[in-house]
Amino acid sequence: MFFSNLLKRYKTQELILLLFFIFLIVSTLNPYRLEYFVKFLILPISIVVLVFPTLLKEWIVWLLTSVFLVLNLYFNYLHTSNHLFIATYFSWIVTLILISKDDFHDAIRISSKYLLVLVLGMATIHKITSQEFYSGSFMSFEFLLGLRSFFPIIILWPNFSSYILENRSIFSGILNNNFDEENIYNVVSPGEEFFIFAKILSFITIFYEAVVVLFLLIYPRYRRLTHILLISFIWFTYIYTNENAFFSMLCILGYAICYNDQKRFRTLYVITIILILSMDVLSFRPGFLGY
């Protein structure tokens, strides 16, 4: 009841701003997501904005938030994940739109569309040009160490957890280090069929992401299909990738590009981000069922 009454206080175009500050609050709960002192700057301003909704459209609030996020990148650059770069860009976009006093909904939709194209487009290019991802070795390595999971693997190889335990005992010293492709030859695996499976999954991920980017580029013509592809891509990838925060930002941007007549897709984005952020707080990953 509290949350339903809270949501009623916001206009439709302001709900995306509410979701963003909720995202920031959840991010402060993760010990590795924000620089320690930046949390004590972002958390209070986020809570105040949620309590006083009139502040949601004040450019000075967004400017302060943007500056705090830049400080986080500066002091925590080497350990900052992609989602906080996206959050920083988004925060500055909103700041500039509010300062310019342009039509908020049109401006945020256009800006978010190009931000999505940039993020997913660069991610696609990186995967295609990255030998370890393109070959499937990156995906194989992470599955075999239990860093990510996918339920078909448990079905195809019921004893897969035993390989994870053995590999973790071998590679216990490198679990928190960067991926090294040479290490893939030292892991214990179910056999060649598993590496073929990981390579096919890598190809599917690259293709799926590229298709989403293509439809974003022609978005005005295929609006409904673009949202269907984006939402399904988020959930398909989420079930085997531990990227709660990244997919939350994709949901925020997806919501932002919706037109006024796309309320059903807005609802789907809101449901998705609430579920993902809730699972983030609970440290729950659907792909890890069975491990």
C-alpha cells in the first residue's frame, strides 16, 4: 500500500526519475559498487528526492547527483562497472534537459535511445572483436568456475557442480583476477560438447544483442517489436549473467524511450526493474538455481 500510494504521487514521465534514484539507493547497499565516501553523498540526496517528489525535476538536484557520480568514477575508476558509467551519462543527460527547459519526454526519449545504441552497440563490437568471448572460452571459463550458471547446463550435465568444485580448488587464487584465456586449457570440463555449447551460447548472445541495436536504430518504425526484443534480451541474458545493476539501467533507458501510448511496455519495464533490484538486495541469481 505504501509503495502504491507513493507511485501515485508521480506523473508518468517522472516515474523514470523515481526508478533511477531507487537504483542509486540499491547501489549504495553493494560494497563494491560505489566509492565508500560517495555513498554518503548519494544516499541522502536520493532519499530526500523520494520523500519530496517536487525535487525530481529540479536541475540542481540532478547536477549534484551527476557530480557525485563523476567523483565515484574518478576515485573508483578501475573497479567501476559499466552500469555506473551509464548512470553517470543518464544523470548528466537529465541535468542538461532540465537546464535547457526542452520538452522533457521527447528529449529524454531521444537521448536514451542513442545511449542504448551506444552502450549495446559498443558491447556488441567488443564481443565480436574479443577472441576469448567470440571463441566461447570466456563463457566456458566462467561456467566451469561457477561464476555464472545456466539451467540447461545442469540438465545436460547433472554432475556439473563437481567440475566447479574441482576447478575452484585449482584456481582459488585467481577467482577475483581478470580473465586469462590461457587458463581455459587447465580447467576440468565435461568434454568437447560443453565447449561447443558455450560457443553457441556466445554466438546467440552476440547475434541477439546486435539485433536489438539494429531495431533501436530504426526504432520509430518498429517501436513495439523493439521493446519486445529489448525486454526479452534483458531476461534471456539475465538468467545466466550476474548483472543486476546493468540490466536495471537498461530497463530505465527502455522505459525512457517509450511513447505515451506504450503503457504496457512501461509496466513491463517497471516490473522487471523492481524484480531485478529486489533480487540484487537479496543477493539472488536465478541462473544459480541448482549449484
